[in-house]
Amino acid sequence: MLCQFKPSPAPTPAVNNNCSLDALGLASALAKARKSYQEGGIPIGAALVYHGTSRDVADAAVLGCAHNLRIQESSPTLHAEIAALEDAGRQKAAIYKNSTIVSWGSLPPPPIFHSQVPCIMCTGAILLYKIPRVVVGENVNWVGGEQLLKRNGVEVVVLDDPECKQLMARYIRENPEDWNEDIGE
């Protein structure tokens, strides 16, 4: 199942193709994080971006994107990265190995884009599927499994996004009990 996010207008190719891929993934993850916050949930979004052996954004596709659904679904495990992998559906190992996880929040998983650094559970999923690159919006509000990812050879890119830091800090301030439950404290 493909994520329904369609960037508009199409991203302008940049000289640094990683930046273009990161922008594509981050836009998807950010849209999901905002949606989660509006629903009263934890504002973390993630996207699994497949780029094959190319880092050209023209060859990239968002395979799955989602947001943290723990509050909305009363689920103990539906963190953004896990939900994004679920949205992408069952994939061959080569797909994961040529993808990036982008997370809008704190530290995320493999070529997965994530707003926040992934927790240990999501870090485990990234390592299991051998996602080589994780892009996160920030790592100020929570560090998660960042060092574990790095020790296992995963490239972790922290964008230090001001909106991401601000939204996470606001959510943590407004909902400390829900946040602590989400991170297992």
C-alpha cells in the first residue's frame, strides 16, 4: 500500500541529491506528525523512501508514511516508524537496503524519515530490515536509539529542524504522562 502523500509542487532537484531525498521524506513525515497532533496524538511522523541505488529524487518513491498512533488506536506498538513500515507493506530485503527512513520528531530508522529519533523498538525494526540511513527532524527533546543505530553502521542524519523541536517540546509539556508512556518511562 502506497502512502497517499503527493508533494505539491514537485520538489525542485537540488545539487545535493541527499538533500532532495531528505526534503521529500521530511515533507511526508511532517504532514503526518501535524495530523497526529491535530488528532490529539503524539506528533511523530515517519516515511520510508525507496531510492534504489540512485540518490536522485526523480527515482525516489515514498513507499509508506504514517504517524504515531498509540493514543488514537490505544496501541502499545504503533509508533510512527512501525506504522510507516506497515503502510509500505511486505517488501523484499533489497527494497529496505536501498531505502531511507525519515522521521519528523526525534531519531528515526533506516532510509526512513522520522521527526524524532526512534525508540529502541523502532531502532530494532530499522536494524532488522537493514535500513542503512535514518533522517530525523531533531534529537534535542529525546535521543532514543541514535547511538545504537550508529554503532550498527546506520547513517543517522539530524536535520535540527526548528518546527520539529518546537512541536515536540510543546507536546511533551502539554502531555507529559502520554509522552512518558510512549517512551517507556
